Amino acid sequence: MSRGEAGDADGLPPEVVARLRAYAAGREVTPGAALAELCAAADHTCAVALAGTEARAHRLEAALAEARRPWLAKVLEGLRRKES
């Protein structure tokens, strides 16, 4: 097996190597090229999911800050009265 092809030395289970070879044969590319293509697709999918998760986290942080604001305003007003 040439460099750039997936094999047992890559630490992949034999069933994964067999599926990768079948996928590569169907696309008429080397197993290494097929693996690179699948990795790129997985990277893109993960990046999209991460962007969505980060956006949700920002919305939750904003909602939490908004929920805390009235309580903080009450505490600050109470401290101002105490100082007077």
C-alpha cells in the first residue's frame, strides 16, 4: 500500500478500512483521497455545528445578563440609600 492510502498501520479498524476502500472505489479515487474528502466534509459539518452552538451560547449569555439586570439595579439602589 502506498503512502496516502488508508491501511491497518493508520490505526483504523479493518472494517473501517474496508468501507473506506469500497467508498474510494465507487468514487474512483485512492483511499487516501477518499479519507481526505471525508475528513474535509466532517470538518465543515463540525464548524457549522460549532458556529450554531456559539451563537446559542451568546444568546443565553445575553438573556442571563438581562435577567440579572433588575436584581442588580435593586441591590445598587439599596446600597445608595444606605449610604445617604
